Amino acid sequence: MAADQLDEITARAKAMVAAGRGGDLMLMPGWWYVITADSFLDRMTAMPDIVELAPAVRCPTLCLRGDQESEDTYPAEAFAAHAGAICDVEIIPKCDHFYRGREQAVIDRVAAWLRRTLG
């Protein structure tokens, strides 16, 4: 999200919050939209590590990811490898983060998973 400017953007966000401007928007060089200084710092400090928490998930899980999404950002395979229960990973081909034009593929995968998992 901050690309190669993490330290600079973190310092700017902290300064904005300290000045009472935590709700002001910031542009992110590695992202396609804006975020508030408060939200940026929250993501840096309060976002859980889902792979670290995966062993505590004790129910069947389906992880979907478009093939155009980064495994580093959306670690479906890593989550499945550490999950505390069955975790299926479905990678939707020709698919971006928003599943544009691939909605039916998502519906089909989720419906099939629910039929298999719930009987």
C-alpha cells in the first residue's frame, strides 16, 4: 500500500493524527484509492495476521482469490496450510480483486463448496 515509502508515509500519518487531522485523506503510492491517516495507522497496528490466526479457525473454510491478486496480499494458500480445520482454496481464473465479469464463476464455486461441505 505504501510501496517503498512506508517510513515516510507512517511518519506523515502520525504527524497528521497528532495535529488532530486523523480523518484527512492520504494518497497511497502502491494503492489505487485514498485512506485516512487514522485508518492507515490502524491497518499498520491493529490488523490481525490471518495466517497466524488460522490454526484457531475450527470450522470448514473456503478461501477465494482472483488469479490476478497477489498471494502476498491475499494469502489463501498459506491460510489453508495453517488452518485448524478443512480449508479449500479456489483461485478464479481471469479474475481481479473485484471479481468483475467473473461473478458467475464465484457463485458456482461457492455453491459447489456449500453443497460439498454441508451435504
